[in-house]
Amino acid sequence: MIPYSPPLEDMQFALEHVAGLDEISALPGCEAAAPDTVMAVLDEAAKLARDVLAPLNDIGDKQPSRLENGVVRTPPGFRQAYRTYVEGGWNSLPFEEEFGGQALPAVVALAVAEMWNAANMGWALCPLLNFGAVEALQAHGSRELQERYLPKLISGEWTGTMNLTEPQAGSDVGALRTRAVPEGGHWKITGQKIFITYGDHDFTDNIIHLVLARTPGAPSGTKGISLFVVPKILVNDDGSLGDRNDVRTVSLEHKLGIHASPTAVLSYGDQGGAIGYMLGQENRGMECMFTMMNSARLNVGLQGIAISERAYQQARDYAKTRVQGKPMTARGPGDLAIIHHPDVKRMLLAIKSRTEAARALAYFAAASIDRARHAETAEARAAAQSQVDLLIPLVKAWSTDLGVENTSLAVQIHGGMGFIEETGVAQHYRDARIAPIYEGTNGIQALDLIGRKVGRDGGAAAGRFIALMRKLDAELAAQPGDDLATIRQLLGLALDAVEQATRSIVAFFAEDPARAAAGSVPYLNLFAVAAGGWTLAKQALAAQAHLASRSGNPGFNETKILTARFYAEQFLPAAAASLTAIAGAATILAVDPEML
């Protein structure tokens, strides 16, 4: 497998010119994120990703986690890598200083996490879920729960999980049957949960499960669900570990990809009931869990970006060394490496441009989280939070779909060797396939977008973001050159399509929500592709300024402009064609299930 090299130059460019790192570091509480400090953090994270995590990726694929006599064993080297990660303080980057965090902005933590996931997605799933557990406890936990669990979850000494799914309750969380019965100062939890990522492992000596369950007399559906903190090992009042709780690992799933990650079936209460503690208010567990799920959805979107980057590097380096035939454009004798073939260049540019667009959009979303937390006025914080809510389904769904498409292209570039496991590129394809499914399938993300994020407010938040993207038009128009002119024209047409589609979705949602739902996926894709074009246009504009001032790396800046133009020409016109699919969604409703 070709080694992983973190794309620090591109990451820095996106942080500076799309996320607005200078603005973020000026916010109250974000002063530690000066650009020089952030670049030093990324440099050090790159070493851990490249030198420690990436070499274990193939090992984890070939030697999966296993359950032996009730004990989960992770692949060779994984436990030691996790200890190195914790000792380096990496787990604590974005969390509150009060409980041992370093209080760096969310956008910095996201950029660092990209490298973990690109290097070794199966390993990186453990800290991903832990981050969500910390955020849920920070937002909804009592002072007692926070003091007992947060310090060690933030340090990474313990890890957290999210327990939603049951055999009969997947996306329909309201159908869950796990029970919670009050007993003294705690609750007794009984039931079974499936698909629990890192539900058991050997990284740490305790795991803190966040478990959805139903209390006696609770209303049916999601309105009757509560959330509980259920430790694998009970924690004494002095913070020391006590007895083993009544939670057992029944089995580990055998999966298409992410073999290293132990996906557990957990049984609660085989011996009378696992002890748990309510997090937040009774019957409002879904509100608490959504804090965790929004964090997870952003980070799962990041997985699509990370795996795309890893596959791109694999395909690019292979294409530079694989000699096969003479391209039509070649001059002189002899065959050339396949990277000279126009169609191979097209596929590489497709992966590269979409990865860079999605990366910048994810960073912009994370920076919006920082603005929502730290902006000086309540009005500015509310506006930023509205933007976060709109962007998360775009980032999650679009980026993970791209992860599958891009890794498939990487296999194609390898030709027949891509279908052979020894090259390693097939692993990226297999690993990428889960991301559009978990943390809410991408169809659910589209429904969330048209319902909670667009239909509910009549398209107001979407309109504000479209207006923000349109502000770039004047800046592009003021610059000379055919490249930026082409980007400007095609981006403008795409934004026109998004605006028209948003009006249609708002009207459909008010009149016939099912028709809006039938067009929800094309709408999400149109919106996301246009937003990706906007992030690349911003970067092309910055690259042009660098070239004009003779600053930065000329080759990098020239490539940025051409990459943005390629994306605009290849993907923005196709996105605008989604208007037909959105308008024609009624055909989907006309088809009877018996016809299929």
C-alpha cells in the first residue's frame, strides 16, 4: 500500500481562505488558535497519522478485531497507537479547559481528525464516538455526571459510545424496546443494542455507553425515549473503578469494510439490570442524543473526505508509475505512465477537485460551529448556529457519497490491479461504503434538510446561505482572466438553480410533504455541489491574488485555479440539471410498490 502523506498545504489553504482561521482566532475563547500555532499542531498530528496510524491500516483490514472468551482484542499495534495518541494530548484538543481540555476551536480539531481518518479509518472511529459522548455530557449532564466522567473521557483514558440501534429499531429509533426502571438513585437498564462502534475493546480500562431506553409509562415513539450513562465498569465516588456493570458483548459483526473497528452487539441486564444514570430530562433523550449525533454526522462526513484523499494519493502515485500504452497526445517514441492518458487525468481531477471542495465545505461548517459558540453577540451566535444546522446534512451526505464514488474511481484508475487486494486500494472502497449508511442514512439527511432545515422556516436559512455565496460574484468579476470568468459564470448558474429548487421544495413541503421528500436527495446534491463550487471559487480567487503578489507556491496556486475550473465545468452544470429530477418527483409517488 502506498504511504499516506497528509495534504497540509491544501488543508492550510482551506482553513485560511474558506474557514476564515484569522477570524476564528479573534473570537473570545479562541485566542490560542493563532495561525502559526495551528500549523504547528497540524504538523505534529501529521507525523502521528503518517508514521504510526497509516502503517496499521492494512494490518487492521487483514487481522480484524475479534471476540475471545468474552474479551475483545483489537488488531496488532492498535492499542499501542491509541496510547501514543492519548499521551500526546490529542483527544483533548477541542474541549473545555475546566475538565482538562485544550479549548482549541472545532475547526482545528476537525482538520486534525481528517488525518486520523485518512490514515486509518477503522482506528479513528473510536475517538470519533468519544467526541460525541463528551459533547452530550457537556451539554446535558448534571454537575455530578460531568465531574465523574468528563475528565477521563476528555483525556482519552476512557472512551464513549452511542447506543441507539436495536434489531427491530434501526432508523426508526422510536421502535426501541430497551427498558429503564428506577431503583434508588439510579436506573436498571435491560435490552439489546446492535451496531455499536467500539462497543467493546482493549484500548482503555473503561467504556462509557450512552444508551437510549424507555422508562415505565413513557409515551410511545421518540417522545418517550430517555438517555442514560451506563459505564462498562462502575465508578466509585472517589473516581476509582468498582465492579463490572451488567453489560455483555454478545458478538462482533463481520463487515464489508472497517474490519479493525469492533462493531458490537451489547446485551444489558442479563444479570438483573445494568446500572445507569439519566442524562438530561426524562423522555427528552432524543434531544440529548442529537447533540451527539450532530457531532458524529459532521465527523462522518469528514470520513468521506479523508478516505477520498487517501484513495486519491494511492491512485495518483500508481498512475505515475504504471507504464501502459502511448497517449494520443504523446510525442516521440516509447510508452508513458498512464497519468498522461486524458481519461486517467480526468478521473484524478474528479477525485481531487471534489475532495478539496468537500474538505473546504466541512471546514467552513466547523468554523460556523466556532462562531455559534464564541461570537460576541447573541444574534451572531444564532445566525451561525442556523448555518451549522443547514450545513451538517450537506456535509454528511454529499461527502460520504463522494467517498464511495471517489474510491471507486481510484479502483478504476488501477485497472485490473485495483480489483486485487494486494494493491490496497480495494480496502478504501470497502471502508468508504459504510459512511453513507451510519449516523442516519443519506436519504435521512436529505429528509432532515428539506424538513427541519428548509421547509420549517420557509427557506430562510437556505436563502441567507445562498446570499452569502452570491457575494463572491463581485469579487470574481473584478479579476481578469478566462479561468475566473468561467468559474463565475458557472457558479452563478448553479446558485440560480439552488435558489429555484429551494422555492420549489418550500412550496412542495407546504402542499404535499411526500412530494418534497421524493425530490429531497436531488435537492441536497444540487445544494452541496453548488456549495462545493463556491468553496473552490473562493480558493481560486485567493490563489489568483497570491500569483499576482508573487507570494506562496506558484505551482500550488496555478493548480488551485485549474482545479476549480475543472470542477465548475464538469460538475456545476450537471448539478443544475437536478431541477428536472426535483420537479419530476411526483413520478416516484405514482409508482405503486407492487410495480417494483
